[in-house]
Amino acid sequence: MHRGRIIFLNGTSSSGKSTLAKNIQKISKEKFFHVQIDTFCDMLHQKFFDSDFSETENSVASLMHKFVVFLSDEGQNVIVDTVIENHHENWLRECVTLMEFSEVIFVKVSCPPEELEKRELERGDRTIGQAIGQYKNMYFNDIYDFEINTFENTPDECAKIVIDKMKSFKIPDSAFFRLRKKYMNL
């Protein structure tokens, strides 16, 4: 059995990751599972985050990463929808290690700050200022396979760009391959 491919979307809250994931699912001829960090966080009661936010958040993220690998190992394609900020670099390091044998296309999902604020207000389900706070706290990594700007492109255009990039994807040139070398000091 071959491993499923992984589309790894990293961007701030309200940057358009979930919309992009749903549009990839809609227009792709292949089946993709959409796995979100928010879904995994929602599996626990808030009291656990209140008592030890950092430890709980790290353990939830690690479970999600292992679940993504499980799906891929079972031959299922996966879209990962997450936010890896500077203080979560350990999450990226873990993913690079766990997904060593998977085909991972690493996509930075971006949007201008003023649009992030607008989307955040329109959503009404986020803490105001969360997206900008994350935006200012996501500069540790500049190694991606490519970047998608969800403000400059429609959701369908963004999804088509990702699907087209997957056609020419090569693991030895991939961001995760380069990150593995960086983290392993190769």
C-alpha cells in the first residue's frame, strides 16, 4: 500500500486555511481528509487548557500529528490545517520527523493584516486581535514549498494552485526534506 499525500497548510487564524482545504476537497479528483488543530482542541474541555494551556496544547497537537501520519500510512490523503507560531517550532520539528516517509507539500497560507482583522470581525467566533498576534509571531520559518495569498486569489483559484503544484512535486526538493536536513544538521 502506498502512503497518502499530505497537504500541510500553515497560517494564522482567519487566513483562509479551512476555506482552502474545503475547496481542495471540492475540486480535487482525489479524496482528502481535512484535519484541523481546532477540531482536536475542541475534543477536550476548556478546564484542561485553563489549568496548563501550554502542555495541553502541545499534547493535543502531537496527537493530531500522529493521527495525520496514521491516515497517510493507511493510504489516505490528508489536508492539515494548523497554526505553527514561533513558540510552536517543536510542532514543526515533530511533523518533519513523524512524516519522514510521507509526501508532504508545505504551504504558507497568507493574507494582509488588515484583511485578517476584517475577516476576524466578520467571523465573530474568534478573539479579536488573535490573527494579528499570530501574524506577528510566525517568522521563525521561511522554508515552504510555496505561499498562497487568499486575499489576491479566490478560494477556487487557491485550490487549483495547490493541486497544480502537487503535480510537479518532488520530495528531494521539498520544504520538509530541507527542514529535515536543517533539524538533523545534515
